[in-house]
Amino acid sequence: MDVETGPTFAAEKPRLLFEGQFNPGYEVSPDGRRFLMIQPVEPPQPATQIDLVLNWFEELERLAPAGQK
């Protein structure tokens, strides 16, 4: 969307810039005219399992006790 700054703020109607599946992170060039985005090679796969970890903090303390380097 176009945005005007000045004594008052004005925003125009949003418009589509890109179509496709892109990863969430992106960068905009300093002049605001170019974008760098990562497009995955393969489409995302649905999750088929959930790993539930119980007592993870106790395991962390066992493996790396406080005060040790």
C-alpha cells in the first residue's frame, strides 16, 4: 500500500505485490524497490507427529548443572 507521511498520515488501499509460497523472513533494499525472499524448493509437508517432551528442565539440569562450565 502507498503511505504518505507529513502533517497527517494517509494509507492507500493494500495491493498484492507477490504471489507464491515464501518463507516468513524477507529483506527490503534500502531504497525500498527490491525484496529478497526465500522460496522453498518443496511444498511444506503437513505435520504427521507431535513430540511431547516431559521433564525437559530436569534433564537439562542433569546434563548441565548450574555453576559448571
